[in-house]
Amino acid sequence: MIVVKRRSGRQSGEALPARTELAANNVFTFLTDAPAAVNANGAVWFKDSVLYGSTDKDVAAEFEIQLPGVTTLSAEDIVL
């Protein structure tokens, strides 16, 4: 599960496995920039007020969480 710990309380997303090929719920890795490699499996990154996440073996995001008004986000701001 990803929980954003910023501003007006907590916003939580549904339980999302970081890596879909694993059976159990597992942890995401926070990247400081969008992935440039061919595999962003289990990674999340923040850009332009949107938290992106990839759960498979490409660099395209499988989900996006819009965070209006948030201009910076770090790994300490979310529970991965």
C-alpha cells in the first residue's frame, strides 16, 4: 500500500504490489527521477505533482496519483 503523509492528513491508495510477478504484497523503491532504464519494476517516482508507479518490467507507469499543489515529494513523505 502507498500512503501519502503530506499536507492535510493522510491519503491512502489501495494495496498495490510493487512487483506483479511476486505473489505477496511487496515494497516499492522511490526513484528521484523518472526511470531511464528498460526496467522500472517496483519503482515509484514524482514529477509535476503526480506520483507514478510501475509494477512490471518496462518504464511505463501502471498507475498515477495526482497530488495537486504538491511540488516536492521524497521517500520520507510516503510509506512504500
